[in-house]
Amino acid sequence: MLYLCEREIGFDTAGLGFPAVDACRAIVLVTAGGLFGYHLNGNLNEGKKIAFAGFVNRNPAAFSKLKLFVASTQNLPFFHGEIRELAKMLGYKGTIYWNTLAPGSNYVHYDFHANGTCIITSRAWSDVNDNIPGNKGGYVAANRAIANGPTPLQMYTNVNVAGLAAIYPAAI
């Protein structure tokens, strides 16, 4: 399980967690080899698209691009256009699925399934309960990259999954 904070890109064969998603977008590309994720904050500018597409397209696990999911509290046509542009850079030609999250900050959890999809769950994020030293450790760069800005000193190594509820995407 890999947890991706704002600006982080990563790959995992089991699952991806996205702490504190509000107006951010938790983007996940499902491949036959696992999940590629990007915790996008702000607009998806050219540099951010290049960072994510480069990370994905350089990885041998990126074969068979099967599904593309996005989760955010904001479901705006402008964001849909950004994701469609990103899909082209990724070489993804399938349907894009959008999960509209409950208002406020959310934890979003994607579990990989070998049938070419993933289970998506979420719950409300609590800084008091979730953003604590016991859930963090020193930053390890394995299977991850920063899309823009400096590398953080710490990363999430654990998030409590209690209270997660399934969310169901809609095609955009």
C-alpha cells in the first residue's frame, strides 16, 4: 500500500491511499500490473501532465492501460477536460470514471484487483485522528516521485481504514 500526498505520483501493485482530498484530484490509472496514482493539487498544467505521463510511460508495469479513475469533491467540466488531455498523454483510450466525494476533506482508498479494476472507498479525513506522527515516517522515494515542488521530509506510512465506504464512479 502506497499513500500519496499532494503533488505525489506513485505506483503500487496492491493499493493506493490519498490522504486529505478536497478540491484536489485523486487520479488512478489501472493497468494489468497495478495502480499508478497522482494526488493532483491545483490545475493540471503541462509540467504536471508531463511528470505523471513520464512516470507512467517509463514503467514496465504500464502495459495494458485498463481504467482511469478520478475522485474529488469538485466535479467540474474544466477538470474533465484536463483529465481527457492527460489520458491522451498516457496513451489511454478507454472510458474515464469520476467519483464525486462528500464535501470536505476525504481519505480515498483504491484497492487493486487482478480482473483489471479496483475497489474505491472513502471516508471523511480528520486531521486530529489521521494527520498524526504515528501515521508518518521518513520519506522513501521508491515507486514514487514529486510532480512539482520540493520533496517532503515525511510521508504517510499508515492510515486507519475504519469507516471506509464504497464509492461508485460515473463515466464522464
